[in-house]
Amino acid sequence: MRTLLRPTTVLLAAALVFLSACGAGETTPVEDGSTSSAAPRDGGGDAGEDEGGPDGEGEAPTSEADAPPAEALRFVAPTVAGGEFDGTELAGEPAVLWFWAPWCAVCRGEASVVAEARREWGDRVTFLGVSGHGGPTEDAEFVTDHDLADFTHARDTDGALWSSFGVVSQPAFAFISADGTVQTVPGALSPDDLDSRIAALANG
């Protein structure tokens, strides 16, 4: 004799199966391929904090960036005055690299600021100019016209040196700490901003 199940019994059994499947730790994928709780995030705690990078703290893609320590210093480049400059000479000491182009109006306006900073901090921090997008004659005239000959200026003839520091346009700065950490800052800097950054290097 076949037993007939009442409709209410069937519905109750189906509900129990559904609840048992959904109640145990639902997970959702996260960016690193692992899983996390499906509970909504409230933005608090460590998990909700930005880790920095181009989008961290509202920074634009062209904002400050850190380059791999020491790697960027492995270069040899011709200088505006003649001869060559070996980037490894900067290892173990604080340094400021200023990236400029001879036809750049902003660079021309900033040249006196850099020259003054070098006069103030040159005994504690090494300064290196890095020209780009210009020929030997134009580069030499820029250095002479703006009284910049008291520190070395390397010539980036193929763009590789600028690229190694993450520089895509002029002017820009790279601040190198004694431990080899490189921080690249695009754009011009005010005298006060430049001075405070150099002071941090010198006293770091």
C-alpha cells in the first residue's frame, strides 16, 4: 500500500534542505582569489584601509611614487659638461635628482629654486640634474643661462633614465634616501616644499 505525503509535509522538508544549505558561512571572492565573509563591510578595521598606490588617499595616477630601492641607480649617462656619470656613485647617500628639458618654461622658472636649494644643502645632499628632450648645445646653454653649473647634469639621450625613475614629463624630482629608497614627485615644487623634502633627506 503506497503512502501519500501531505503537501505541507513536502514543503516543510524542502524548506529544511534550503536552510541547511544557506546557513553555513556563505563566502564571496575577493581580489586576491581568497574568500571572505559575505557579511557587509562597514569600512572599519584594517581590512577597510587603503594600502596606498595610485588610487590611495585620492591621489591621481601621476602622484608621488616609490621606485625599487637601488635598482634605479644602475645607470651610466653622458653629462652636459662632457664625460659620464655613474648612478651608483649616489648609493649610500641622500640625493636629489631634478628632471628638466631646455625648452621647458616651467623648468626655467624653477631653475633658480633648485640652484638655491643646492647652495643651501649641497654639503649634505648630492644634487643631479637630468636633462631630456634636448640636444647637447641646448642643454649646455640652459645650464649656463640659469647658473646651474655648480652641480652635475646627466643627459638622458634615449628616455631610459627618465623611465627608470617613473618620470613621464618635466619637471620632476626623485628624492633618494641613504638606504636607497627612491621617491619620484612629478611637477614643480614650491621653494618651501622642496626645502622640507630635502631637509627630511638630510636629517633622515
